[in-house]
Amino acid sequence: MSAYLPHAARIRTLLSFSDSLGLALAVWLAFTIRFVPRVRQLKWEQLLTHPWILFWALLAALVLAAAAELYEPEVLHRRVEVAVRVVAMVAAWTMTIILATYLQPAWDYGRGLMLITSAVWGGWAILTRWAFTSWLRQRSSRFPALVVGEVDSVRQFCSELAARDSAPWRPEDGSAIANDRIAAEIERRGAAIVVFASGDESTLQMGSDLARLHFSGVPVVAASEVWAWLEERLPLEALTPNFFLHQPGFGAVHWTFFNRLTRIADIVLACLLLVVTAPIFLLGALMVLVTAGGPVLYRQLRVGQFGRHFTMLKLRTMRRDAETDGPAFSTVNDPRTLPVGRILRRLRIDELPQLLNVLKGEMSMVGPRPERPEFVADLTLEIPYYAFRTAVPPGLTGWAQVNVPYASELADHRRKLEYDLYFIRERSTRLYLLTLLRTVSAALVGVRRI
């Protein structure tokens, strides 16, 4: 899908370049304001003798901006939230640089410079994002997309796409266009892409004509792929069994090199996090012990890769009698949850013991949520393709977990499966790291996508 995107949709690249430029301007302006010309030249020379501080500052800025989800289209269109996220991100960046200069005294960057740089860069980040989204919301900035197919499906797709502020295309209804006139209409309207929308993919009558267009230089995509790009999920209603065989991305589950690479990354990250978060885990365990008594750890049977069962570890966050009436899904404000358990869940501290499951190879750092055997059996009967999510190891965090809150109803589990299937198809190092970064954001500000 990315190969067909107009340049206006390459949001992450444009904004990362803008942030880099803004940071450079903020540093320059800080030196200009802070020092007189004679001193300024000397300070510049001192700074440039240690270029690694500049590299570290830029790297930290881009990573923290990604963690704050400031490159995500859906977040960018919420202006007040953008400002809050930028302020939090700049504060974290400032503390990161202060820590770096403390550990490396030669990297001298004064408090006055830091204050001006942070303020200017934060203001730049907010204003450029507001300006960028204002431009995207203008109808003239969207590229025309000719939508063809079954009449009702075309009209529904056009209505939904036109309402999406983050969509880079302006949908144009082409349901009344004859097959032999589609090419001429593309040229007349200047369409950047053709979208095929149909309520029944088994009765495609225009497939051969669209195939000829596709291989003559005109991008033709299914409506489901547009939603996959916009919402980063695979709509279940658009999937068929053949879909999984003809999508090359699903072959990654058998990619030995990638699986070994992620396994190495899992072990390294789990070891680091066990060391770094040990004080947090001990504090959380003490809070449970003092407020609710033992046991502190909770052991539960879960379904892992290829349907294998394993015992998952968590800090206990519910009452001891939470399941006297049988297993039940957790909800956002579950009355069975301990008061301290709400805090542990909100910050994901209760999941830290699962790092041991990661080290044992029963889980990965990133993957679908491991569910209980009873729930998996029921959901497999209710939701098509639900069993496919066990093709990869379950994760401590995952694409569905950072995009959808707790699932307590069937519709919620369907939506989470759509994100899980997208993760399996698009499984890559980029998505692995992005999920980890979004987990930090979700722990701090909560899951906002539904």
C-alpha cells in the first residue's frame, strides 16, 4: 500500500524531518539569545568538539516523539492532545539530555541553553503539527481517488473516507462508470488511484479490466487495503481463506531468520527490563502484599504459539475470590480488581513477571495477547480466523493491546483480532519497535484507539 501513497501521506518522514530541522533551529536560536557574538563563537567551538551530544540529542528526540505517537495521523488531528503530548515529550527529552551530560561531563550544555532550546523546539513541534493537519484537512490537499464497484459499497466507502481527516485521498464516486470508460475517467479526473469496493468479492465482473489498468501504470487497490493503511488493521468482513494464502506478508511466520532475530531481541530486552524494573516490581509486590495479602504472584494457564499451553505469571491485581463464579473476561472498571491493582494495571506493572515467560521462550516481547484455553475455545467458534493468531508467539505487549482497550464483548475481540492479523501480516522490525514505543505511550496516557 505504501507504494501507492501520494507524497502528502508520508507523514512520518515529513514530520521527522521537520522535528530535526526544528531542533537545529532551536539550538542555533538558543546560542544566539544566550551569548554575545564573541562568547557565542567560543561556545560553538566547544560544542562542536563533542558532536556525539548532537547525535544523541537528535536520536533521543526522534525516539521520544515516536513513543509519544506524534507521527501518527489519528493523534495529529486532536490538537489539544498533540500539545499535551509534545510538552510531555519535550520534558522527557530534556531529562534525557541532562542525564547524558551528567554521565558524560565533557558534553557541556548549560541550563539556560537547555531551557531556551526546549521551549523553542516544543513550540515548533506544536505549531508545525497544527499547520500540517490544517493543510491536510483542506479538500484541495487531497488527491482524487476514483472508487468503482457495487453501488451501495462504493457510496458507503466514499462517505466513510470523506469523513476521515487523516485520509490523503478525496473519494469520487465511479459506480456508474462503465468498465470500458474507467481509464478515460481516470485521466479526466486526474485520479491518483483506483479503489475497488464490492459487497461480494466472489462475483467480481470487472476484475480483468481493473487488472489491465493496474499493470498499465494505474494503481488499483481493494477497499480493505485502504482501511488497512488508514487504521492498521485487517477488516474481518473483507477476508476470505484464500486471502491468507495469496498475501506474501503472512509467509513471514515461517521466516527463520526473522524469528531468530526477534528471539535474540526478546532475550536482550527481557534481561535489561528485569534489571531496570526490579525496584518497580518489588514496590508493586509489596503494595499487593500490604493491601491484599498473599499470594503476590498469580499463575494462570494460557494458550501460546500453535495452541501450546503454558503457565503465565502476573502480579495479582484481583481479589482471591475473583473467579468463584467461573472464568470471566476483565473489563476496564472491573469490580473484582483491587484498588492497588488498578494502578498496577494502568501502568502495566502487573505484567512485569511475564518477562520470565519471555526468557523461557513461551512468550515474545511483542505479539497477540495470550488468552485462556476456555476463552480461546469459545472465541474460535464465534469469530472466523481467530485461531490464526496463534501462528506467532503471544506477546507481553502487542499491536492489538496498544490500539484497543480491554476486550469484554465479542465485538471487542473481533476488533482486536483485526489488529492481530495486521501485525502478523506486516510483522517486521519496524512494527516490533513501534509497538514497544506505543506501549510506553499507552501506559502513560492510555489507549485512545477503538
